Amino acid sequence: MRQEAVLASQIALEANNISVVLGGVKVLDVPSLQVFQNEVLVVIGPNGSGKTTLLLTMAGLLKPASGTILYQGQAANSRAEMLSLHRRLAVAFQDPLLLSSTVWDNVTLGLRLRGVDKEEIKTRATKWLERFGIGALAGRQAKTLSGGEAKRTSLARAFALQPDILFLDEAFNGLDSHSRESIIENFQSVLRETRVTTIMVTHDTTEALALADKIIVLMGGQIRQIGTCGEVFSDPVDKEVAAFVGVENIIDGSVESNESGIITVKVGSDSVEAVSNYSRGEKVSLLIRPEEITLAVSRASSSARNSFGGAISRVLSLGALTRIEIDCGFPLVVLVTKRSAEEMNLDKGRQVYASFKATGVHVIKR
């Protein structure tokens, strides 16, 4: 079999030249997108970026103004084709949308509507109720469930359908941190077990890091970047994407020199070294994640090529972490543990030294 044919057989969903217009305004413009079999694709982006619109369109629940969507190479154009397609998909929304009935009735609803045999319904429902830790709640009324229990019920209902593709829209939003961590861990385990092709939308970058094989960054209805977690979070394509994925240090400068792939960038009255192929005179932005920077209260020898002294301008407690802002002639943001902040007495006005390696700097052209 030719390589092209093998590749095509691995594509679960393909979108081409998709445009969505709502209220006379184009809210989504996606020239091309492929989702592969067994892949977990996570769509992230700020509020209003079009994430839910993209998901609903790919799930066949929102008709685009133009373009085509292929499911395993086949288009679904007629009503009969759409009905057949929807039987192969499952969708779980932020609001679990449960019936005013028992947990069992909710989990088995889709199976009953599809005419699945009673014994098969019992087998599947029992399996997924137990798998999501709510087997003991089968007889409970849905209206009495906690937020986490309701979301587990929604997920059990979706997986009981044995979908070819699973769509999730902010499925873990609105939970307390403990419930959210527990359900994501459970869901992560289920994905490893089933390998179901999954397309999920979230505004939470930690969810994306925990679950994604591939990430799409959507902004203004357009795909700004597609890549692995490492590519998107460590090598964002531009300043907007960088800021969204948590790169708080974005520093503008110009390249002074390039010596065998190590560039020196003039930043104010200082210079920063980074790994890059940009040439002398080019204007660039340096992207440095806060966790790439280490702090010390005295200058010490280090393998890091970059070390700058400065005064702490702001200290913000973030629970287990503390966010430190430093004025080094240019601003730097650093994250340290709460314990380290206390041990080093990192208070406003204190003189400190910030160090980071050349490899910890991602360089993009301005």
C-alpha cells in the first residue's frame, strides 16, 4: 500500500476551507485541519476565540458557511448520512445536560435510543459507571448529584456509546481543584485504555498539558499554531501565543552577533545570549518561561550564560508557588516555591541575581 494511502487511512477527521459566519460576522476560518486516529487533540485559546464553534462544526452540530468535513475520508451531506455519522460520535458539554431521572437512565439513554440489545446495554453501562467511580450512584436521581458526579455521569454516557470520535467542550470546567484533578486523572487513564480519538476544548493550559497529543492554539477564529505540547509551550510562534501559554518574559532586542549558533542580543544596556540562527542587526523578541530562571541572593558561579542582578519590585503568593518580579534594567518574572521564597527572604526591594541558560531562551523575529 502506498504511503499516501496509509496516511489517509489514519485520518479520523479532516476539515478543509471551513468558514463559519454568525450574525453576519465570520467567526471561524480554518483552511486545513487533520485529526488522526487515536489522537487526543486539544484546542486552547482565550475566551471568544472560536473554540466551541470549531468543536461544534467538527462534530457536525453546526453547519459551516463553506468548506467540507470528512469523517474517515467520507463526507456527510444528506440527512441520512448525518444521522449515521452522529451514531459514531459522542459529545460531552460543560453542562452535563442530564435528564431529570436516575444516573442509570442517563448513562443508558443513548444506547436505548440506538436500539442496543438490553444485555449489551447492561454490560456497557455497568462497565462505565464503575470505570468512572459512580457505580454505587446508579439509582440516584441526577438532580441530587454534585458537579463532579454529574460530569462523571456525562462521561460514562459518552464512553458507553463506544464512539469513533469523542468531543469534549470544557468538560472539566466549574469543579473545585480536588474534584477536577481526580476526574482528569480518571479520564487520562480511560484515554490510555481506550485510545479513542478525542477532540477537546479548554481554556485551561494545565488540562492541555495533561491530556494532549497535539495542541491547536485558536485566536480570533484562526489557528495560530499546531504542535505537540513541547512545541507550543516551549516554542510559541508569536508574542500573543507566548503570553497565552504562560511565557511571561517577552523581551525585545536586536542581535549584536552570532557565533556558531549562539547569538548575543542587545537588551537596553545589557546583552542576553541565546541559541538561534538569527543574524546581526535583526530585531527579535526573547521568550523566557518563568520556570527557566533561577534566583540567588548572591552572585555565584553557574553554567548559565545569562546572569543579571536586580531588585525585587513585586512579590505575589500563588499558594505553593510565589511569583517574583525583578527589575534588572529590563523586567523579569520568576516562579519559586513558597518555601524558597521564605528561606531567601524574597521581599520587595531585596537585591537578587537571576540566571538562565541560553537554551532556555526561545527567539522569534519581530
